[in-house]
Amino acid sequence: MAKGQKGFSFREHQKIGKDIHKLRQKLRALNERVSEAYGETSKIAKLTDKMLKDLGFLQKELNVRLCRENPGSNKLELLACYYPNRA
């Protein structure tokens, strides 16, 4: 982490993880609706799919940071922040 950056607290990671989880659920539903309405190969469907993938990459990177910032914590507790369905 760059000098002067403190990162998120564990509680902040928990909140952000919940927010990302909700956003991904909504984006999945939107992606499905857009794909049905305009076709999976349409530009708009590709854009919603990209948004979903990018949000997944953000989720993954934040999870990596969380684990680095909390090396002594229980792995399931950390996993539950960004991947609640897997913990």
C-alpha cells in the first residue's frame, strides 16, 4: 500500500462486500433481461456483461486487500465479507 494509505477497516470491508453482493445480484438480473430483450451478442448486453465482470474483479481485488490487511483473522470470516455464499 502506498505511504499514507490506511485501507478500509474490517467493518468497512463488510459493508462494501454486502453492497457489491447486492449490486452483482441486480446486475445479473439486468444482464438477463437485456440479453433476452436485445440478444446476448448485442452491444448493450455486452456492456452489462462487462459491468458484471468488472464488479467481480473489484470484489476479488478488495478480498485480496482484506486478507493482506488481516493476516491473523479466520479465513472463513474474511471470505464471508466478499463471498457470503461461499463461507
